[in-house]
Amino acid sequence: MERTSIGIALGGVTGRMGYRQHLVRSLLAIREQGGLPLDDGRVIWPEPVLLGRDEAKLAAIAQRHGLTRYHTELDAVLADPSVQIYFDAQVTSAREKAIRAALEADRHVYTEKPLAETLSGAESLARLAQERGLCNGVVQDKLFLPGLRKLRRLIDGGFFGRILSVRGEFGYWVFEGDWQPAQRPSWNYRSQDGGGIVADMFPHWHYLLEQLFGPVQAVTVHTSTHIPERIDERGQPYQATADDAAYAIFELAGGIVAQINSSWAVRVYRDELVEFQVDGTHGSAVAGLRNCRIQHRATTPAPVWNPDLPATEDFRAQWQAVPDNTEFDNGFKVQWESFLRHVVQGTPFPWDFESGVRGVQLAEAGLRSAREGRRIEIEVQR
């Protein structure tokens, strides 16, 4: 088979997501399987170029995985004609500048969300990518995870009848950093550095709601900073200026109401770190990242409310597991493969910058709703 090598600069590869999900579990996994085969007999072969600020960390990653190309300067990488794609997994505050530089260097761009810190910044990047005629995409990994793919299957099969509502619970306890190390970097809790759970998670909720159920037409949000002081990576206390919890109501097209709680100050009492319950006239489902359970109207029991007697029904046992019916690959890898085919063959890729713009728009609307204490209607973007 003819091998088509494609150079990919990975910005922020020393971070958790950039390293684990995008380098190891996506691009290196594609290489381990012999490349990405195309219908015309060619095989796409990713050639990672590691990019970051810490040369020692980059060198260690390169040595660990048998790679030779790494750099601390974006301009030098973009000057290399073998690099065709720039990928960004940096902190949000550094993303827009780097993506703009890549687009101006006529490189295709794939990026973690959010696309930019502000709606105006995201719109500017989308316009630039379109003007340059470059392939562009935003990571929307949860759409490709087993639990959500099973939910998509239920929707496509008409299982729910008319969908009425969606209820989502996401989050876990992020330690403050004093008596146990925090599981997330300190910038996540400083608004001046692009932190906050709304900025981080609402772009996720946007693409899930939009692509599974329908466009978001209005949002009402209450945000909180439940933990006002945390300890950073150097052991120093700092003021948490960003929201660490958001309680939101999203109004969708067709009258569907979605309620999603997002919190880094909640302890988990559910099967997965994120779960969505979807209720419809014909049936309901509870989907996490891996699993999905259903209850059809024909098998729905009729519980009786009696606060004077203990409940004897095992409500969870009344739900049926949705079978896999297929093998599910890593969600990040699946979307990477789709983007690589898009670049090489021009196949459709709907998860583009325009979609990313709408995610940033929802985050801005959510923060505005919380700030002004009112419902915000969402203007249609493109």
C-alpha cells in the first residue's frame, strides 16, 4: 500500500489531554495499527511533531515513544513544509493566537474546545479558516463514546417517541490542593486565565444537545464558586475567581427542556462521572460515557408514593442494558481518523469551527445569564 505521510504539530502535548488522548491513544495508536487505510488503497501515516514550552519534557516524551521531532517554537514548526496540520491542546488563553498563526501559515487546524475565549475571537478564526480554504475541526469526543453512540442509536430508531426532556449530571470532587493534590490544574479556577466550568463544559453540552436533540434556543444559568480558595502546583494558596459549578436549563427546538448540573464540588453517587436521562412519550434512557440503560413504556412500573412505608422496589433493576452490538474504538481516535480523511480525501467533517463558534456562544450566554440573573435567548449562528 502507498503510504501518505502527514506531519502533525501537537501544541500542548505535555498536558494530560494532549499526551494521553491525542498523542498516545489516537495518533500513535493509528501508527500501531499500521496507519489509517483509505478506500483508494493508500494509508495515512501520522508523523507527530511535539510542540511545547518545556524542551526537557518534550524530549522525554519523544524518547519514550521513539519519536525524533520536537520543538519549543511554533513559528519554526509552521515554517516546516512537511507539517500540514496544527493541533492545539494548550490552555485556552493561548489557543487563539496559536491557531491564528497556523491558519495564516496555511495549515489545516484541529483543536480542543473551546475554540477561543470569546465569541468574537471564535468567529474571527472561523472566518479566517473559511477565507483560506483550510480544513478545520474542533474535538467533540463525547459524541464518539459508547454510551452516547448507543443513545444516538435509540434516537435514530424512534425508541423515545416524542422526546420531552433531558437531565444531565456531571462532576466530581476536585481536591482543594492542601491535604490532597488537586486533580486539575490551578488555571481552571482562575477566570483571568480562561478557567471556569462554564467555559470548559458548556461547549461540550452544546454539541451534545445540538447534535442529539436539537438547537439550543435559550438558556438560564446559576453559577457558583463553592471553593473560594485553593492551593496551586507550587503549594501556594490562591483565590478561585472562576465558577466551579453551574446549574443550567437549556430550552431546545421542539419544546425539549434540558437541565444539566456541572460541578467540581460534588461527590459522585451514580454509575459514571456524567449521565444523561432522556425521557420520551414511549420510553426513557440513562446514558453515560460507556453504558446505556432503557425502560420502555410497556415495561414501566407504577410505583406508589407512600412516605410512611419503606420502598421495596429495586428501581435500577427495572431497566434494561442496551447491548454494544459493535466494537467501540477510542472516541478521540475515531474523530482524529475522520479529520485525517477530511484533510487527505475531502470527506465531510461536520465538527468544524462553525460548530465550535456555537459552543463558545452558548458559554458566553450562560455566563451572561448567571451575571444578569435572567433567561438569555440564543441568536442563531450561521
